[in-house]
Amino acid sequence: MSSPVDYFDLDGEWVQRHPVKMQDATVRGFLLPADMGALQALCRTWINDRPSKGAVQVEPLFPAVILVDADIAQLRSGDPQHGQRGYLHERDVGFFLPIKLHVGGTTKIACLIPYLFVDNVAGIIAGREIYGFPKEWGEISYTAVPFNLVVEALTLPQYGAKQPVVKRPVIEMHAPLFTLGVSLGADIIGAMKALSSALFHALGLDPLKDLGLANSGGFDIIRLLFLKQFRDVATSTRACYQSLVEVVGQMSAFSSASLLVGKFDLTLPFYDQPRIADTLGLKRTTTALLGFSVSCDLTVPLGTVLWEA
């Protein structure tokens, strides 16, 4: 593993010092049934077969992904100096794949994020460069009543030398029926325990019997695994840097958590790029098995390099 050198802070750049503080965040999630074979293939391609060649192993936790919509009122650097410079508002919409992460003789529950669309360019730059978040620009529109979430992003509807890149909807979720929230509890550990139980129940799974997990407690952390890489300037098919990064996000300042009652319908239009439905094993039109909302603060701390090329 190479030794870091001093980073030069340049005027006008947006890669500020981490950790990252997210204040007054509202996170909505929607559990979506997915094909296990497609999720296993994604794990092999991203992590197991390459790049680590077995040094780090992952497997899908269950045959589903979670569509996450995060509205972050204030996102700022947690560094004592850079944190005083100001904050930005950011909205993210992406797909989280819960996984079993096997490394160093231990097994942990974590998430891969295959797709993440962000409406703030500064957030895209810093997230990609520091951690390896797969952030892409997206124009996100949302209304609460009736529930309507649409993400427009850059697409190639069809590959071809004369085909232009165009902005099109890549994610559309609507709830034609009335929705309401059912509280999961007043404290973060109890609420997350209730949410975990609801997720497994919606999938028809017993966490101990089917997955070997003891679902006896709640949680206030979110473990993420990233493939961080940069294309090499001299050889276009090679990476000049490539690593697997683990980050353990911390939840705090808990405000509320609830289940969302309603019929949340997802549409994923087909393009040659991106191919979200095919990659994640999702139907192009599907209905969420469960919806939830959590309001709290989040911290994305310094990360750990699990493997480096």
C-alpha cells in the first residue's frame, strides 16, 4: 500500500477535507424484489473476480435492493477548518445492495451502491474522489402529495457513432394511492430494530434460519463498500489507482422513523446506457415491497482501505 503525500488545497476546488457531516437529512427507502442471479453477478464483477481476486469477498444478503432518496439540508466538511466555510444542500437517489462482506476472517453486513444520482456537482466531485461513491449528475424532482419522484440523467438511448447523449428519466416512482407514515419508535436503536424486522418480514425471510443472522438488536451505523478507481492516462483500459474502501457511517440526532403505507410503483426505462434494470435484476416496472422514512443526522467518517492494487 502506497504512502499518502500532502494534498494541495487549491483555490476553487470542492474536494474539501473529510469526514462529511450531513445535517437534517430525510432518507426514504423502498425495498424492491430483484433477481438473485443478477445480484450475484454484480458482486462477482465489482468485487470478487476483479479487482481483488478473492482478497475481499461479498455476496447479496437477500434477493432485493433498496431505492434510497436522501434529502440533505446541510452537507459540510467535518474538518475544524473547512467545516467553517459553509454548507451545501444535496439530494441523492440511488440503489443500495445489502451484502455480506467477508474480509480478514470476519463477516460484516454492508451495502454496495451500484448507482447514485446527485443534484449537486460539488457533492459529486468530492464523493467520487475521496471515497469512491459512484455519483453521477441527476436532476431530481419530488412531490410529497401525491408522491412523485423522478430522476433525469444523461443517457445513451441507443449505442451508435451518430447517437447524441440526451437527458432522459432514468428512475420514476409514483404512489397513486394515499400514503401515510406509521411510527417505528422514538429512539434510533429501537426504530432500526423495528425497521430490520419489517424488511425481513416483507421478503418472507427468517434472518436466523434463512440468512444465519441474529436479528436481535437495532443499529445506528451504515457500513458501505466502494470500488474506488481512476482510469490511467497512458493506457485507457487500465486503472492508475484501484482500491476497495470501507466506510462506517454514523447516525445521530435522531428525529423520527416510520413505515410508509401505500403502493409505490417504480419504472426503469430501457437505455443502452445506463442499464439499471438489467444490472440489478429488476423488472422495468415493479411495486415496492415496503417503504420507510428516517430523519436524522449522518456522518461519513474517514475510511479504511481493505485492498489496493
